[in-house]
Amino acid sequence: QEVALLDLKKSNNHLQQKQWMADKKHKNECIEMCELLVSQKDELNMELMKEREKRVAESLQFQSLMGLAKEEYEKVISDLQRALEEADESHKDDFNKMLLAMEGGKLKQEELDLANKSLATEKNDLQSDLQSSKKAHSEEVAALGGNLEKLRGDVKVKEGTIRSLQLQVKSLQEIQSMQMDREVTVEKQDEKTCCESWCHCYGFCGDLFL
């Protein structure tokens, strides 16, 4: 009977030691899992911050390009308008000179018409260049605007992906916490069962001694 009681105590001590080692291993695994989740969360936040900074820089670059394109367009328009005004003024001067020359009998009517036609053609060419420049600028502004909208869409998609990953990390943490609570409950039930078994055996052995 004493031998049986000693064996029971040894078995109980062995089970307690084994349970203690299992608990320690489980706690270490839980700590490692939590540290890994925190590290992944920090990395995701850092990646999101870098992506936002990159998109902001690209947006500023597009805005700068649009500003430069606008300045260039305004300069071209100004130059063409100035050239058109100068050509118109020159045309008037030349026409007045030719009228004076005709009055003096120095030029024929055909020469006057030819010169007038040449000046009119030059004026039309300048007007055509002005219209083409306006059209090209409008197309360039529209293209830059489309690229900017696409960039904003890409940023929204990236942010949605990061939010989804953050929700997954939070879900994993909740599952890990529920699992730890469940295992603690099981451990307490096992300890209670083991204690009841030991007390029952001790009572049985006491009855034998009596």
C-alpha cells in the first residue's frame, strides 16, 4: 500500500512536471506569435507610410509638370500673338507703302495683289499655328489629368489592401487570445481531476489501514 501511494505520488509529480514544461513551451510560443504579429503590423504601417509618401511625391511631380506645361503654353501663345500683331502691323505698313507707290506709278496692280496675298497667307499661317498650339495644350492637360486620377485610384487600392491586412492581423490576435483562454480552462480542469483522483486514492488507502 505504501509502495502504491509512493508510485501514485511519483506519477502525479511526473504529470505535474510534464504539464509545467508544456505550459512553459506554450507560453513561449504565444509570446513569439504575439511578437511576430506586432512586427508584421509595424512593417505594414511602415510600408503604407512609404507608399503614401511616394504617391504624394508623384502627385506633386504631376502638378509641377502641369504648371510647366501651362507656362510653356502661355509663352507660345504670347509669342504667336505678338508675331501676329507684328505681321498685321507690317502688312498694313507694306500695304500703305504699296498704295503710295501705285499712286506714284512705281508698281503695277498685279504686284500689289501678289504682295497682299502673300501677307494674308502669312497671317493665316500664324493663326493656324496659334490654334494648333491651343489644341495641343488642351490634349496635354487632359492627359496629365487622367494620369493624376489613375494615381489617386492606385493609392486607394493600396490603402484598401493595407486595411485588409491589418484586419487579418487583428483577427489572428483574437483567435490566439481565445485559444490561450481555452487552454487555461482545460489546464484548470485537468488539475482539478488529478487532485480529485489523488484524494480518492488517499481515502481508499486510509480505509485499508483502518
